[in-house]
Amino acid sequence: MTIESKENEIIITISSSINLEDIQRSLDFIRYKEILSKSKATQTDADQLAAQINTEWWRKNKDKYIAAR
């Protein structure tokens, strides 16, 4: 494996014997870290968004899980 830095990029060369799914998971994690580094969201913002999504999901799906009385 080689790692090379050029201007605004990092170039990684790896053997083709590595499992592609493992490589994709690693690249997805790197992409996540790249996006996260540009975010101005706070943990409180993330928590509020998660709560809002959960509330909305439950509102739309509760009838599937609670039998009518």
C-alpha cells in the first residue's frame, strides 16, 4: 500500500487482493469524517434532529405496532 499527498488530495494505492466491500466500508467512513469535519452542527442539534425524526416516524407507524382497541 502506498499513500501519497498531492495538493488538495491524498492518493492511496492498495492491492487488488483486498475485499472490495471492506474497501467501500473504509471509504464510506472516510467520507463521513470528511463531511463531519465541515459541519457546524452541534451535538444538541443532532439530538434534536434525531428526536424529531423519531417522533415523526412513530406518528406514521404506530398503528402497525399498536392493535386497535
